[in-house]
Amino acid sequence: MKVYDYYETGDGVKVTHSELTASGVRVFFDRGNQHCEVALPQGVIVRNDGFSDAQASAFLLSAVRGRKAIFDYASNGGVAHAWAV
């Protein structure tokens, strides 16, 4: 599975996402040894290791709100290719 950079938050959480597959896209939130994984389009937290429930819920909300952009990027090679000419 290919994984693409998406963005990094001010408090150091790195957000990445998978390529588009038949089952959708996975969005990953990582900081140090903390990891949270959200499945789209289902909009569910698949895994949460080390983040609080409130943080994981915020990550889920962020992924669901950004779903359209994430799907566009996932099907076109990530953000780096979003503005390719």
C-alpha cells in the first residue's frame, strides 16, 4: 500500500493517507509512538494506540470533513501531485 503525506499539525501529529483501494482510503495520525487510523468512506476509527478518545474523535471528524480532498489526493498520487501541470 502506498502512503502519501497530507499535513502536520502544530503539535507534531503527522497526517498521512493511503492510496485509493477498492475498500476506500485509510488516514493515519502519528506522533512518536502514538498512532490512530481512520477508514474512509466508512468514517470509523480502526485503530487507536496512545491517543485519548477525545483526540481520536477529533481525528475522525477531521478525516470525515476532509474526505473529498483526501479521496481526490489518494486517487491522484497525493498532495504533491494535486497541482501538477
